[in-house]
Amino acid sequence: MTELAGKVAIVTGGSAGIGLGIAAGLVREGAKVVLADIDEATGQQALAALGPSASFWRTDVADQQQLRDLVDHVASAHGRL
């Protein structure tokens, strides 16, 4: 078991590129990952690649209310961050 097993992480920009690479590494190490991205289509594609340890929440990180909603959602769904 690794240090990340059972942890919960939000990865902004997690649907592609560096963000997706980070999310994949976290999932490999046992973390639950919430992908936060503005692009719903690539978010769904990323979920298919990452499997059941990942979820997606459409978020525009330039919008403070959407960021608050994201954190509230993750805390409610997972009990922690």
C-alpha cells in the first residue's frame, strides 16, 4: 500500500496533457481523483482511460463560485479532500 491509497485529490486541467498524466499517476498509487476541467467531452474520455477511481466535475477555474462548488462537491462525495 502506498501513501496515497485512500486519499482524495482534485486535479485541475485533469482531462488532458500534464493534468491527465498527474491524475493517472495518482490513480496508479491508489488515490481517488476528481478531474476538474472546463471541457466535458475530454473529461469523459479521460474517465474512460482512468477507470472507476476517477470522477469528473465540469469547472471553470477562473470562476471562484465554480471552485467553491467543486470543493463542496468533493467534500460531500468523499468526506474529505
